[in-house]
Amino acid sequence: MRAVRITSLDGPSAVEFLEVAEPESHGQVVIDVHAAGLTFPDVLQTRGLYQMKPALPYTPGSEVAGVVRSAPEGSGFAPGDRVAAFPGLGTFAETVVVPPAMVFPLPDRLSFAQGAGIPMNVLTVHFALTRRGKLQAGETMLVQGAAGGVGTAAIQLAKALGARVIAVTSTDEKAEIARRAGADDVVAVEGFKDAVRALTDGRGVDLVVDPVGGDRFTDSLRSLAPEGRLLVIGFTAGEIPTVKVNRLLLGNVSVLGVAWGEFWMKNIAYLQEQWADLLPLLEAGQLDPVIGATYPLEEAAQALELMDGRGALGKIILTVR
């Protein structure tokens, strides 16, 4: 089969496109890949900077959508089923094998490209908003990096949960993506704290979703209302911020870590619980992944470079079939 391979840790441009042997099923679900989603950890892995460091060479990619070729008895899946899956590795290829617990039925209304954009971002955001942030209907949420895959997923899920959403973006083009995802208001990165205060009559927001980190972090904290919560999801800015805990004390606010992978790896059944919770929203169109760019599998290096340069608008997808 054809596959993208990381053979050295020299960045996105160094990934290779090769012929490799198909993986053996070993009693797992075999999926013929139609589309694979790109995530920021994929970029980090090309430089050996992600916490998961497989031995070289290997096939990267964590999320996928396609058609079941074969499945073990009792798995709940059968040949021909349309599915999304989160194997965690190996999806930048024509075929992937996945444990049944990490395979999910894909509604017919969603394309394979959209399906490939769900597992990492939407399940992470679901964990963030419902379990860690405990977002309630009627609350107001601020989203940093609102035009990216995590940002657009956060906007859509927050709206489905009945929240008001304020999106932070760096360009007019990104602002349009955030509006397309359903944001009620969009503000520029420069001066976002004051803009948020004006939009909330000085109160601030109840929840901040932050996959960016960097120098926005302090003003995100300052944008919280009393008893507000800031969700730390990642650091696409490349800088891990610090917090002076007196800010938490004086503002009666909280900073919460969102490590979705660390959570489900200790309770793998949680993945299917999440999908069951999200499936009605996916079927109703309330969650509709915003696809920003698609590349054929052989152009994975260019796709990774786009994400590395923070040029992604919506979700980046590799198309395979």
C-alpha cells in the first residue's frame, strides 16, 4: 500500500511517500482509508517533539474515515460500514487497522473528509467543554485560535450546548471561518481583552478555550468573569505560558488542563460514550466539521507545512480514495 512515512526528524518537508506492506489485522477492524485528518501533534512528530515517540521509520496520522474491509465477530462492525476511527497512529496510508473500541459509525450525511475531521478535535472539545469546563446553556465562551480545527469544533459544540461564543482571530479570512462555524461575535487578536469586556458589558466570559498559549494567555485570564474557567488545550503558538496564582485567587477563576488522551487511555470505554453523546448532534447537522483545505495523500508534506506555518483555516484533510 502507499503511505506517508517519517524516516527522520527533520520537519514536515522531510516526510516521505512510499510503498509499504499492509498492516496485519490481528483481530482488529481493517479500514480502507478514504480520508485522514491532520492534527498539530502530527507536525510535532516530524521533529520528534511530541510526547509519543515511535521508533523510526513509521506512518504518522491519528484520525481517519473510510470503509470497513473486515471486522472481528462481536465488534459491532461489518464489511462495507462507513466509519470514523482514532487509531492514534498510522492513518496517513491506504489501509489502517484499529481496535473496535476506537471505531465509530459515521452518519451518511457526513462526507469522509468531514468524518476524518471529527475524532481528535471534536472528541477533545467534547471532553473539554462538558467534563472539564462544565459549560452550561446561557454561558458565554471565548475561543482562541477560532479558525483552526479545534477552534471551529469548539464553536459548533458550544452553540449546540446553548452557549454564546466570542471568537478570537488574526485575519479577516479567519474571522469569516469562525462566523461560518457559528460564532456570535468575532474580535481581533490585538485588543481582544477590551473587546470582550465591551461585548459582555464589563462582566467577562464564563469559559475560555485556549489551544494557542503564548502571549495571549494572561489577557485570556483577564477576560474571565468571576468563577470563570480557562481550558488549556495546547500550545500552537510554540510557547508554554505560566500563570501567577494570585490572579486565580483575586479573580476567583480557574485554569484547567485538558488532556483528553491521558484521560481515555485509562478508560477506553469513554470514547464510545463520547460518540454516543455526539452522534445525535452529528446526525442533526449541529456538528458539521469545517474543512479548510484538502491535499492528496502524496502531498502530505505540503499539508503539514501549512499547519506548521499556522496557515490552516478549518480542518486540513488528506484524501486517499
